[in-house]
Amino acid sequence: MNIERNKVEIKMLLNQMAALFDYLNDYLQTHEKALNDLLIEYGYENIYAKNLMLSEFHVIDCIGKNRLPNATFISKELILTKGAISKITAKLILKELIKPNQLENNKKEIYYTLTSQGKEAYEVHEKIHDLGNKKVVEIFNKYNKEELNTISRFLDDLLNEL
């Protein structure tokens, strides 16, 4: 009887996980829309007009969080090819959201910094993540320490097996 109950519970968990994976897949598409909606809501029409893609927001985020990142660093951080980063940074330069820089003692290497509009885009991206994190924290606050440890172990096991 206990084995049958476990099978039913595991099947329910698998269905819930499938729903979570579907949500996460949709999240990538809705994340870009949510960012653009917030640009309007917070009065950043000038950045909204630049029609940023999610990958561009993520490059802006990487540049905003790191001191003088170059294309190699950004590609490693975002797990994208250097060619992809090259294309994205070229677009962001044209959109006047980032600017290329060279160090005085190294004219070969190009480093990126945010422009004032790039900083605004970075701030909006941070606000979106803060809102999402607050929702997750509210959910986690429903569980006691033992339950959180179980969830953590489960996620570790899941990630190690995938």
C-alpha cells in the first residue's frame, strides 16, 4: 500500500515539475515583455524606444555589475560565444547604452562601461529581478528550516543529475 501511495505522490510531483519547467520556459519570453513594460511604467520611454532584447539587457546587467568587463569575460559570464557578445555589444554601442574603452597601458583590449542611459536600463533590470526575488522569498517564508533543507537537497540532487 505504501509503495502505491509513493508512486501516486511521485507522479504528482513530476506533473508539478513539468508545470514548473513550462513556466520557466514561458518566463524567458515574459521576462523581456515585463522589462519593457516597466520601462514605460517607470518613465524610461527613451530606453523603451531602443527596443532592447533580453540578451541585450543581460549584457547591460553584466557590464553594470563588473568593473571594465571585456567580451571574453562577458561571454564566460553569460555562457554565450564571443561572436554573439560582439554582435550584442555592437548593437548596444549603436543604441548608445554602452561605450567601448581602452586602458592607457593596453590599447589592444576593449572594455565596456555603461552610458547614462545604459545605467537606467541596468536599474530597471535590477528592479525586475528584485520584484521576482521578493515573490520567491515570500514563498520560501512559508516553510520551516527543515522543509527548506529538504527543498535545497532536492534542488541540488536535481541539478547534479541534469
